[in-house]
Amino acid sequence: MGRQQIAGIPTAINELFKNAHDAYADNVDVDYFRKERLLVLRDNGIGMTKNDFESRWLTLGTDSKYQGGKTSMPPIDPSKSLRPVMGEKGIGRLAIASIGKQLLILTRSKATKESDSKTVAAFINWNVFELPGLDLDDIVIPIQEFDDLPSSHDVDQMKKELVSSLEELEDKGKVSSTEIKKLIATIDDFNISPLELNKKLLGDFDLKGDSYGTHFYISPTDESLNSDIDGEKDKSTSTKIEKMLLGFTNTMTPDHPHPNIIPAFRDHSSSGGTYTDIFNKDSFFTPEDFSLADHHFSGTFDEYGQFSGTINVYQTSEFEHKIPWSGNHFKKTDCGAFKINVAYLQGRFQQSIIEREKHTRLLAKSDRHGGLYLYKDNIRILPYGDSDYDWLDIEKNRTKSASYYFFSFRRMFGVIDISKEVNNKLTEKAGREGFIENKAYRQFRSILQNFFIQLAADFFREGSTAGPKSEVWVKKREERQAYYQALERRDKQASARKEKFIASLNRFFDNVNSRVYESDVNNLLANIETKFESIAQIEDPEEASQALIDHELESRELLGDYIQKVKINQPKGFTISKDSRKDYEAYLTEFDKLQNNILRGAYHKIDNIVDDYSNRLQIEISKRKRLEQAVDFISKQAEKATRQKQKEAKDTLAEVTKNVSDLARELMIDLENKIRDIKEGFTKLEINNSQDFDLVTERQRIENEITKEKDKASFVLESIIKQLQGIYWDKDNPEEIITSDQITDAISEELEELRERIHADIELSQLGLAVSVIHHEFNSTVNSIRNSLKDLKAWADVNEKLDGVYNNIRVNFEHLDGYLTLFTPLNRRLYRSREEIPTNEIKIFLIDLFGARLKRHNIQLVHTKGFQKRKLHGYRSTFYPVFVNIIDNAIHWLNQANIDEKVIRLHADESGFYISNNGPAIASNESERIFELGFTKKALGRGMGLHISREVLSAEDYKIYVDTPRDGSTVTFKIEPINKPQ
């Protein structure tokens, strides 16, 4: 009967939660052990005496929770405020049968004196009730009392009692032996010790002293429970358990009442002691989520069904609003007065005022849990709130016309509050499948349907059917859409240029690493030298002299063209990431090296060729003439390039001027056409012959249409004017001109950096907190183990058998302790004074820490005499982690290298300290990027170590950077004071 009354396991658990509420429990916890197919539900309510248990709980369909029932009302907890009774049907106890085949119930009553209160236990196998031909009097339910939670032995005794009763029924011929064997096999599989299990579970539910309540141990659970918890493969929709249990009390609205009871559901899906908390705070809507939404509607429906409350659109415009309902001809309703508080999310990010990350998170939540949750005295009524249960036809109406009805059930989340006292005619069905569809429910549903339809008309509709207050939503929505469309257009335009820019950088560094530029310049010089050879064939000295100068200019022009080909212009009109900016800065450094080394050498070689031919062929060349022609050539090139840019600037200005003029003309034409259409329609109005003509309304309509067209034109032109006014430049000094474009790019990059920094700082904060907690917890534990080892040594000294055990424990602990001591120098609180730190102590610390690892990977850690004799001034907690991080990285990369002799070298001189290794080299464009937070080339690396090292050293007036590799090394890091001693 219970299975037929309850829709499924989630509904059954919800009903048990309500029973716990009625028992004045503050907490009700569920622990589900998948492997054992065991569900444990415990509450800390007032519990039951043995008499209550037998007369109420074991009696089918009792009406004791009804006022005026034949059975007396259940006890209440006088120490707490009176709670309205939720479980009035008497079916919830039998709903347990839908969860699993067998039940062990434990209960301890708060109503009796503590000394007399015992734990009542009963064992029930539900399959016994399904045996044909049995009366209820034939069925034995073992009931016993204990001073503590029963052990496995106690449970076995109750099982034996049940088995004995079944064997008696078999002897009497009432049940077949086949059925009895199946039942006994099931009973034998129930191996549970509440006493031991309760020690492992969270919460204080031990049912002794001042602990009371009721426990249910259900096993084996029905196979459908796993699928109810896991749901479908599509994780965008909520599971059945989530639909029925989340939001059991209202915790989503900012002003929600304090819940009388707090539920928990822990899914122990593995045997490792880990679990998933279905009632995790982030799983359901929070008050912060509610406040974040785009729109909010709250108010009261009075006893006539009329709404009065507040409508907040886009969190900017708040309206006191009324919505009438005439469904009951303005008579008092049967459903009674109730309250509503709803948040609504714009589904499209481009129409929302919420930032992207938060909008995405809230959208995912609303997809899973969106809907209107109905609460009676702050306890949820099922199935209202389930997004699949469209009881107000909101999604059905939206399918007809989204622009007319506006609302989506999945985009709203909020509460409807009713009470047992005021709304007593709203009666739940026996199976907890909603309200009985009586007159009160039909009125209740009609009032809410009217509310959302009229709310859409008043605030969220466009066109002739829209209310005057909808202008706020329309204007703000269009503003948001226009803003994001502009961003999308800008990003689309910039995307191609950005990709080309990044590809150019990558190609440049590839060419540097493969020495392409050096090869190209050598080839150019070879061709240039070949051309100079033709001068030897010219007999006229004057002609040969001019040819030599011409060849020189031509050669320099070839090199200049090659430089322009290699050169990558600074990004304009698009924002690049922090990493790309670092790549560009690395490019500038490498390009400068290219010019100063390879290209300058090439120019110098051209000078040598000219001098060589001049001397060899005895050609007189005027140095003034060479210089004048060189200057003329450079000047012409500069003027040519500048004139080209001047022409482009004038052409762009002319095009912008034409576009602005065309746009202004189009807007004026649109406005004139609208006015002409209105005047033409005005002539067709039958004003004098129509008694229904409303002059005020018609004038308002005409004014609104003209004003709307005027505002549209003004808005567009004002935007254009602001853009044109934003074009400016200023001279920072006589040499530098700063444009608005440069300022915009700088601001965009700074914004991008700040966003990345926020995420990085959060990670660093969490890491710092974790280290602090670990150090605090380990410190006392390790000291305790050290002291215990001393005690054990005393026993080992006089007991040879313990000596081996002691030594084994000591060696392993010392190995562990070596790693734990890392926390000592890293914890700044332990070293608050600066000191002279001998670098030899740092070396010893590194050997102690990494010795085993170095030996395992066959890596040598060597140092010079210069390193051993020097000292660092500052905090140990600053320098130790820096050396640890660099050595740790060196070990990692040396282990990846395919070389025979792997060496890490520590050395120093007057200028600073060096840490070198002969592992993989660091690419030139990455020598600075490796210090950026988040940059890493390690698999699963976090890119934090070197960044933190540079930051902490900077605070102590030291710096760290990648230096030119020392002899015998491929990588060298240098640590030196920022203000070097004189």
C-alpha cells in the first residue's frame, strides 16, 4: 500500500524528512552506502516510547496528527516553538518499503525521564507482508529495548526471532518452504551494527545521554536508488533526488526565515571514506544568487487574489505595482492570501546585466533547478519547483509566443509562501503529487497564471500591447544588446589581425632559434659582393666612383628592406594577452640583438667592401658626396613613407566624414517618413463621427511614436559624436605624441592583467591557507611522535625484539620528518628578524632535502669555494624556498634530459649567486615569461614557484633572472642585490 501511495524513493525520503520535522528534529541526515546497498536516515527529534511506537508507528493510517482524531495528538517539544504538522496521511512510514526490503528502526524518546529512556528497536522485513493468505496477526515484528545503540549481536537476536516466527508459519502450512527460504536468505544478509556504524558517521546521533531521535537502517535498497541519484548522462538537468529533496526549506531568498530543520544527504559511492554531499551549499540557489538576478518580483496576493508588491527591472528601476484578478468576481477566495518572491534571469548573456562568469554559473543552476518552489510554513510541497512540472503553463504559453508571454519556467527561481492556518483548503494528495484539484487550487493556479501574463504585458513586452512601464526593460535590453554586438564586431575585426600578429611572433622565434636570419643576411651579403665585382669592368674613374656609391646605397636599401620584412609592428586596434605581450617584449629584445649584431655587422661589411674596392681599384670617392647621397636617400625614403601615411589618414578622414553624413541623412529620412506616415494616418481618423474616440490617448500614442524615432536617431548620433570627440592626441614631451588609441590599448591590457591577477591571488591565498593549516596540524603531531619514539627507545634498549621495530620506525620517521622540516624555514612567523645566512647552511639544507632524490636520478649537486664562503642577508623564509624551487625544477628537467653526466652547480662572486645546470636550455623568448604567474612547461605544473620567488626576493631588495649560461652549463639563474654594495 505504501509503495502505491508514494511516487518513488525521492518522494519517500522527502516524506521521512517531513516526519522528522514533525518530531521537532533540528537535523535529519541520510547516509547512503552504495556498495553495501544500505541507506541510513537519522534525526535528532523527540523520538518515540515503546508504547508510542506500537500504537502509532506500527498502526496503519493513524489519524493522530489530525486535530480531533481518535488517537491522541503526538507529543511536542516544549523547548521549541510550535511546528505545524506536515505528515498528516500516515503513509510515510510505509513509504520506507519503496526504499528497501528490510528495516531496522531505532528510537529514543525525549518525553520520558532520561534515566528511564531506553532505545526501542524493531526489525521489519516488508516482503513478509506480501505473503499471500496471511493476516496481520500472523506477522511478528521483533521489538526490543536497549540502553545503548544495538550491536551486531543484538541485531542477530532480533533476526532470529523473526526467522523463528516464519518457521512456525511454515510448520502450520500457511507459507511454502520455498518462500520461507527466500525470506531467511534476505534476513541473513542484513549484517549491520548500529553501534559501530554510528562511530563512523557524521553528526551527534548516538541516542544516549541528552541525545534523542529516530534512526532507520534500510537494506537492501531498491536498485532504482542509484539511478535516482546519478540521473541521466546529460548533467545539465537535475536528478530525481535533487528535484525532490533540494530546497526542502526556503534558503534561497535573502530574507528567508530560519529553517526549523536542516537536511543532509551523503552519497558514499566509494569505499575510501569519501562522499558527495547532495545538499552542498553551492548545489542550490543561495541568497547571493537570488540578489544577482536581473529582475525581482515580490509581494502579496490578498484574500481576493489581488497582487500588491514591488517589481524591480534590471536592478535599476523599482515600481510599486498592483495586478488585479477578476476570476472570483472580487469575492473572497477559497485558497486564501499568500506571498511570492521571484528572481528572473535573462537567458541570453547579451541581454543580462550580470558579468559573464556569474551569468554562466547562474544559467547552469537555473537549467538544473529553476522553477517556482511552493512552501507551506517553510516546508516544501512536492512536486512544485520541479522544472519538469509546468503547473502554471509558463513554458506552454512561451511556446505559443515568447514575445507575448515572455517568461520561461527554467529562468525563474523563487518561492510562493502559504500556511496551514490561512490556506487550509489547499490540500495535498495522499501520494504527495501536488494539491487536490478542488476549487481552492483552481483559484490559486488561476491567480498565479494571471499574474505572470499581466506582468509580462506591463513590464516585458514590446509593441502596441506593451504597458508604459515596459519601456525600461526594452531600453535597457537594447542598450545591452547594442553594447555586446559592438564588442563582438570589434573582436571579430581584431581576431584576424591578432592571429596574424601571434603567428608572426612564433615565426620570428622559430627563425631565431634555427639561425634563419643569420643565413639570410649572409646570402644577401654574398649577392651584394657579387654585384660589386662588376665595378672592376668600368674604366672611367668618375663613372666607377659613382657606381661604387650607387652600389653602396642599393646594398643598404636591400638590408633596410630586409629589416622591414623582419620587423613586427606594435599591435594596434586589438588587445593581446599578457603572455603575448611578454612574447612581444622578448621579440623587441631579440630584434635589438639582431640589429646590433648581425645587421650592424652586415652594414660594417658593406663599408669594408666599398673601402676595399676603392683602394684596390684606386678610385677616389668623396666622403662628403657619400654622406650627402646617403642622407638624400634616407630622407626620400622617410618622406615617401610619411606621405603614404598622410594620404591614408586623409582618405580615412574623408571616408568617416562621408559615412557620418550618410548615417545622419538616413536617420533624418527615417524620422521624416515616420512623421509623414503619422500625418497620413491622422487624415483617415473619424474624429467627429466616433463617440469612442479618445483624444488624450490618441495624442499620447502619436507622441510616443515620434519620440521613439527621435530618441533612436539622437542616441545613434550622440554615440558617433562621442567617438569622434574621443579622437585626440597630446605631446608627452617634444619627442613623443600620445594618442587616444594608445591609451585605450594600455587600459585594455591593464584590465586583462588585473583579471588574471585576481584569479592568481585567489589561488595563492588558498595555497597559503593550506600551508598554514598543514604546518599547524603537523607541528603538534610530529612533536608527539618524537616524544613517543624516545619512550619506545627506552623499551627497545632492554628488549631485543623491539630493537628492530624501533629502528625501522625511527628511520622512516626521520625520512618523513626531513620533509616536514621544510615548513620550518618557509613559515615567516618563525623567523621575524633578518640575519646573516651562510650559504653553506643553505647547501646543507638542500642536500638533506633532496639527497635521496638526487641519488635516485644520478644527479650531482656541486658547489664552488666562492659559494661556500659567502653569506646572504635577510629572512631564511625568503631565501630557502627560492633555492628549493630552482633545485626542484632543475632535478625535474635534468631527469628529462638524455645526457650521461647531470650536474647542478652552486657558485657565487662579488655580484651575486648563481644556480646552474646542464639540462634543457631555456628559449630566449621564455627567459622572462617563466617568472610570470601561471606559465609552466611541466605536465600538470601550476607555474607559481618562480613567480613567487621573484616577488619575495623583490621585497628583500634582491632580484632573480636568467643569466648567460656559465661554463659547462646550459641554464643559469642569478640572484643579486638590487642595490649592489659599492
